[in-house]
Amino acid sequence: MDTSLQAQLDRLQEQVQALQSKNRQLQAALDEQQILASQWLERRTRELQADALEQKKAEALQSVFYRIAERATAGLTLYDFLKAVHKLLGELLYAKNFYVCLSHPSKNTVDYPYYEDEKDGDTMQRYGVLRKRGMTEFVLRTARPEVIDAARFVQLQTSGEITEASGDLTFSSWLGVPMQMQGRVRGVLVVQGYEPHVRYSGADADILSFVANHVGAALERQQAIEDMRNSEARYRSVIENVGVGVVVVQDGRMVFANPSMVRIVGHPLDHLLSQPFTATIHPDDVPTVVERHQRRLRGETVEVNYTFRIITADGQVRTLELSAVLIEWSQRDATLLFVMDATARMQAEESQRQALQQQIALNDLKARFITMASHEFRTPLATIHGSVELLQHYEDRMPADKKQQTLQKIDDAVERMTHMLENVLVIGRTDAGRLEFKPRALGITTFCHGLVDELRSAMARQLVGVQLQLELPPAEQLYWLDDTLIRNIVGNLLSNAIKYSPQGGLVRFAVQDRGGALVFTVSDQGIGIPEADQAQLFVSFHRASNVGPIAGTGLGLSIVKEAVTCHLGSIQVRSQVGQGSTFTVTLPTHPCTAED
């Protein structure tokens, strides 16, 4: 054979052997992976089966707890309820033998209201048993779950923890868990078995502990219901004689109302129970009361206390204060209402509020008066003081005309102070309710001419540049008016119009007979009143923000307003800054004769 061909065959044989070796390695790795995959699959299957078992246990627990809660509200006797618990417990663990112990530490006794055992029967079902150092009492002392088998039982006897065990003691396994009520250990739930295969575990103790929690809560509820039933007569006596109205509302109607509620609303009991509970509520308050009632029934947060109004049988409107809570009435949802007549208290609070407002107003009035007095009285007093000093020191050297001017200054200052004091006195009489209305037959035209002449004399300096225009009724016509109040109205409006026209201009004063009313109009072309100040225009001591150095007390328009009110009249104002103001006073009156 050719040497080169032999060499090629050898190389091919080597390659085949290498491939065979690699194939064996791959096969070994594949076999190992299959083994690992099989092991993982088996382990994962066991895990899923365990999870499914746990899920099934959890669902079973949830179902049992739900049915225990149902039985707790079914109105069963204590024995029948515990019997139902016994049956349900058998779905979770071995519970052929089961009993319940309730402790009374204050009496040092225990009760066994339910005891079902294949060996002891129900002979152990007793009440008022003195506490001993038994197995059940051991759980009460330790306040923790205890799993006891024969060996541990001997240990506990030897240690002296258990010295007075009772009943059949041939059990193979015994499990007791504490049961809490009102935050303290007040009972024990026990299961036990006599067959060798019965061995309770920590998991069983956890399950029985969960059941004990639910049973304890249910027994608390049952005890509360029992206590309420036992004392119902006593509570009814209290409720029927208490001074507070007590009402139970269910399905939109009153199903109970005590005598105090009947007295408060003034309707007979049969009327209240036959009508919707809103029948006596003031129509304006019904929507609010109904809305809160419905929200409370839905479990929403609602104000516990609030007030509303009712209309009594004799038509009186009274204010009631209500407190409400949800209760069960005949095993259905209802609302318990406690109602107090708050009318007198609300009236007292309103009186106090008004008194407080009056006190605040008086304090504000006092402060403004002090401010006004300290400012407005200082100027004339300074004038008087200065003029007197001038006369005291220089009278002998003063010309007669200069002396007369000084005396006139004193007289003007006194007149000004007198006018201010008169205004203050008028306001005082008004606040005290002593401003009197004494109408008489008044010749308004003659009266107004005289008043204008007084103003021309008293305000000669301010009238410089002012054109005063009068429009008055015929002089012979008389009207039924109070001349003092008319003087206050016209005098203050005209003096303000002149005073607040420092640049002069037209001041118009008109009196018109509109048939049944006299209309007084005073207009000027002065500084005007800012819109922001117009709301406070008739408040005592208030002055507009743009008066500047122009003297004034802030009382004039307040006096005008009160005088107009005494005449049962009205006053309107139109004003614009820089263009002037117009005041219109309308007084109901009628022409008359001097004999009237």
C-alpha cells in the first residue's frame, strides 16, 4: 500500500477515536443533566404540593373562622355555640375530645360550660369549680399553649406544677391553649386523644390558638349581649325617666322614643312612631339631617354632635342638639339618638354674642371718640389758650380792632367746641334710645332760610368762593316735622357740603314736595367720597380717607342717619372723588295747618 495512503488512513482512524471519546463525554454530561433535572422536578413538585397543602389549610382556617363568626351572631345559647365550634374544629385537627374552661379569678373558680370526652363523657361539665393545680389551671398560670404527653405529664407531676389532675388521665396527647377576653387570659380551650397515633404538634397549637382568639371575641360579645339582656329592665327605667330625649331610628322611622322626647317635640308617641323620623324637623334642616343619617348608615365619618330645628305640635321652632351612634335593634342596623333641647342655651349664646359685639363696638366707639376728642378739641382749646394769653400780656397795647378779633377767635372756638359737644350728646341719646321724635306744624321754607342764615354767619370763611343755591317750597306751606331733627339733618348736610368744598363751587339745597313726602337734596362740587369709605359713611366717628386737614368729628352723618330714621325716612348718597357728592333725604310727611 502506498505510504501516503496509509498515513491518511491512520489520521482518519485517530479522528474517529477522538470523536467517539467526545461522544462518550457528551453522553455522560447529558445523563448527569437528566438526573439533575429529574431531581429538581421532584423537589419542585414536593414544594408545590406543600404550597397547595398550606393554601388548602389556610382556606380551611378562613372558612372555619368565618363560620364561627356566623354562629356567634346567630343568637345561640352558649352551649350550642361551643358545640358548633367543636364540630368546626374537627375540620382543622383531631378534636374528638374537646372542652372549654372559663376562669373567674375574683372567685378563684372555673366553669366548664362545654365538655365532650369519649372517656369522661359530660360528667366534667360543671360550674363554680374551685381552682386546683390541674392541667387546665397550668395553662391559665403559664398563659401559653401547652402540649402534654405521658412523659411530660410525669415531669410536671414530679415538679409539682400539676398535683390535682382530674378526669381520665390515659391520654396519649393533650393540648391546651389560653383564651383571652378583655385583654386578659380568661379561659382555656383543650383537645385530647387516647389513641397512640394522636400526637399534637406546635402547628396544632397555633391552629387551636387562632380558634381560641375567635371564640374569646365571640364569648365577649355574647357576654355583653347577655349582660344587656339581664339589665334591660333597669336600663329601660333609666332611659324612660332621664331628662334627655332617646330615640331609635330604623328604616327611616322612629321605632322607640322615650317620654322626654315626647315632651320635647310635643307630639304624642303614636304620632312619632307612625311618621317618618323627619316629620317634626324644620323643612330647611331636613336635607342636612337626612344626608348625615345616610352617611352614618354607610359607615362614613359623620359629626357625632350637631344641632337642628324642629317644629313642635303648637308651632314653636326649637333648636335641638343631637348625638348619634349606630346600634343593632332586633338584630338589624339602627341609629340611637340622644336629643337635648338646646333652645335656651342657643338663645343665651346668641345674647352673649350680641353683648360681646356690642362691647366690641362700644370699645371701638370709645377709641374713636378719644382719638377725635384729642384731635378736634385740641385745636379750639389751643386757640382759646393762645388768645387768652395774648389778652393777658398785651391787652393794653392792642388796638381795638385787634382786640375784637382775638375775642372773636375765642368765641368761634367756644362755638366750635359747643357744636362738637352737642353732636356727641345727640349720639349718646341715640345709642341710649332716648332720641325723641316730636313733630309739629313747621314752615319748612322759613325754617330753612333761618338755618342757612346761621350757616352764612358761622361759616363765612368757608363760604368764600362757594355759590349757595336754594330751591324751597312756598313760604306759607306747613309740614308735620320735628324741627330739632330737621335742624340736625339740614344743618349737617349743608355744613358738610360747604366744608368739603375748599375750592368753592356750587352748593345746591333743594326741598321738594313729592306728595306724601318731602325730598331734601344737598349737592356740592367738592372733594367727593372714595367708594371704599361709602359703606362706613354713617358710622359714628368715621371720616373719609381723603379729608386731609379739613377739621371734623365724624359725627355729622351719623346724626343725620338717626334723625332720618326717627322720621321713618331714607337717605341715599351718590359721590365721586374730585367731582362732589349728592345726598337725598326722603321724609314721609304731609302738608298741615297751624291748627293741626
